[in-house]
Amino acid sequence: MKFVDEATIRVDAGNGGSGCVSFRREKYIPKGGPDGGDGGDGGSVYLIADSGLNTLVDFRHRRIHRAENGRPGKGRNCTGQGGSDLLVKVPVGTRVSDLETEEQLGELLQHGQRLCVAKGGFHGIGNARFKSSTNRTPRQSTPGTPGEQRQLKLELILLADVGLLGMPNAGKSSLLTKVSSAEPKIADYPFTTLYPNLGVVRVDAERSFVIADIPGVIEGAAEGAGLGIHFLKHLDRTRLLLHLIDLAPMDESRDPALEARKTVAELEKFGGDLAARERWMVLNKKDLLSADEFDARRRTLLQTLQWEGPVYAISALSGEGTRSLMRDLMSRLEQLARQQDTIDGSTAGEDEPWDPLQG
């Protein structure tokens, strides 16, 4: 199925039903009092997260979603039936915002979570409510209020723990294939990955995390070049970034250090705290170089970038070095989760630096 991560829809809540003007008319009671009932409330529109969905493509074909109107009131003090609420299923990880005001209305992050995006109109009042000691035969009623109408922007943000970052052809899809059961398209040309791919990495029977392969980032991505701007936002929820760098590019004129700097520059231009997110450097295609050549290129790269963070050397194709990388990632994610629990417990502290030797 084609991956669609944005959609625009219109939601119309139901209008409230109008109140009724009616008088009791029965045999032997020719002049009964008012008995007009209230109308029913209009139905509201809710978005509900469904883990069985993974794309917003259906909303490209069905853009208008309406809840039922409330029914008008009737005589004999009969209240009109309320309009049924409309439940619109969306994938888990959907961010909802008002298209006109750009106000963010909420995010649906768990299966079954609901979000009211359009409130139904309030019911009208029947004339029985207006009876008083001075007005025995009221002929006024009120109409129901209109339901809310909104233009919504839906964005599907991938819920991944780790994001793979790098230029096209850095080996991100190959790594995802090797460490998970995902099967992204792989070939020797840029932008093979046209849509994000998710894979679940299982370290053991009860420990796993989700890793996302994002289409390659090129210079100008933050302004919309290539595919980058469309998918950089998917890294927003990740807790850690793996920056893959090709140390054995097919084009010898390509400078790995320059490409790494371009990628980081795009993160900084994209905004938010993405550039400050914890990032590990992963040097790929170790199997294509001799040990001496690889070590020489590694030293040059680290010196040029003045890199002081974690560094891993792997071959995404053969799997060399990937097992220890995945285990260290799992340990770090668990450490970050414990830190978040501590912060939530009102004993906030700064993130601890990662030391693979300590785990």
C-alpha cells in the first residue's frame, strides 16, 4: 500500500434539533398547556486511533465527514433523538491540527485513544420550558445551535525509537533489513527509499525497539529539496539518531566528512530540537575496505568532524558489527526510559552520557 503521511479533511458536527411549539389537545381538555419537547443534541465527530491502519491514503478519496443532526422535539413533551457521534479511524501516531488557525488539536498515540475534533450543536428548547405564571400559552421555542465545522490537517508521524539518518545510498535500508524483519526496497541509486520503513529489532525474547529508515537527506532538504523535508519530521519522535556514513562510496570524489556536515546542517535548519538529539555515528561498508584503509579513513573523518560521541563500524550487508550495535542501542533506550521516569517523578536531571562499556 502506498504510504501517505498527510491528508486534509473537513469534519462537520451535527446541528442541534429545534425545540417544538405544541399544546396539549385531548378530549375534554380543549385548552391544555404547552407540551412542546426539546430537540436532540447534534452528533460530534471523534478521531479514534486504530493500530490496524498504517496510512492516511483513504482520506485522499473521502475528505468530508459528517455526524448526524439532532432531531427536532415533538408534542407531548417528546424530546428529539440526539444525532449519533461519528467515529473516524486514523492510524496510531496521527497529529491533528486546525488547517485555518494552525492550532494543534492533539495527537493520537495509543490504540483506542479518542479526540473530539468537532462538537455537536446544542439542542433547541421547546415551548413547554417557557411556561410561567404570567404566560400560560407560550408560543416561543429556540432552534438548535449549529455543529462545529473544521478543516483539519492530519499528519502521520512514525512512532520509532531510533531513526536512521544519512545521505542517499549510505546503507540505511540494508541495515534495517539485516537487523529486523522489514523488507525495504534496496538498489544502487539514490532515493531508493521513497517512503519511510519501520522495523522491529528484537534483542531477545522480551526486549525490542522500533527503528525507522527515513529517505535520504540531501543538501536543501529543509527547504524541500529531494524527499527530505517531507520525512525529516518523522525523526521528531525518535529518542536517538543513528547517523550512517558511507566510508567506501562508489564515487571516489564524494567526501564522507562533507556529506556528514551537510546532513547535520539540514537538521539544524529544519528547526526544533532535532539537531540536539542524541546521535551515534555508524561507519558503514567496512567489508569493502582493508582494515588499514578503513582505520585510516575513520581517523581522518573523526578528526575532520571533531567527533567525540559514540562510533561504530559495521557492514550492513554482511551484518558485521550490527549485533553489538543493536544491543548497545537497546541498553541506551532502556537507560533513557529510566531517566524519563525519574523526570516524570519530579526529580529531573540531565541525560547521562552514554558509555557502551558500562551499558
